[in-house]
Amino acid sequence: MIDQLAAAFNFGQQAVALRQERHEVLASNIANADTPNYLARDFDFASQLKQAVERGRSAEQEGLNLARTSARHIEGQGPPLSGSSQSDDLLYRMPAQPSLDGNTVEMDQERMQFIDNAVRYETGLTLVNRRVQGLKGAMQPE
């Protein structure tokens, strides 16, 4: 039963976690807008989400073995660990107008990406919350 609930929330959980991580990357770009030779970074959200969901599915099949500290403990498997994008997966953004100091952050584009990501993050949270509320409603007796 718990495995089915975890599988039901896997996609939403991975999407929200990746949106939060992308938010941090974009905030770092904005914070370093005046840093000479700073290269703006980002990652391909769709491919990262696909990889995270696949890792979640393979981890569900493998499972996570729980450590037992006593022979009387029940054997079991825990939920899969969620993976996150590594710094190796971050891509450099190509500037439309390179600056003289070597900084590739374009504030208009960064702000637009930041706001878009924030709206999508809130939408993801809303969808996960509605799913939780729907499952709670289905489990409650009438």
C-alpha cells in the first residue's frame, strides 16, 4: 500500500524538487550578475525530470534495505532515495550580448526564467496538495 502511494507521488515530488533546485541555480545567476567572468548556468528541466523519474522507478524496484539493530525487528524495505541534478549536469547559458567583463548573466532573461520557474513551482505544489487532499477524502469514512 505504501509503495503504491509513493509511486503515485513520485512524479510530483521529483518535479517540485527539481523546480526548487532550478530556483537556486537561477538565484545564483542573479546574485552574481555583477561578478566579472561569471558564467550563467542552468539545466534542461525536462531531461532532468525524466532521469529523476526513471531513477525513482528503478529504485522502487530495487528498494532500500532497512538496517536491523535487533534480530526481533521485522525485515522491510524503505522508500527509494530521490536523486537530484548534479553540478555536472548544469549547462552554460549563451549570452545574446556578451559583456566586457566576461559575465554572461542577462538580467532580463534571468528574471523571466526565475518568475516562470516560481509560477511552475507553485503550480506543482498545488497539484501535489490537491492529490493529497483527494486521497485523504477518499480514505475518510462518510
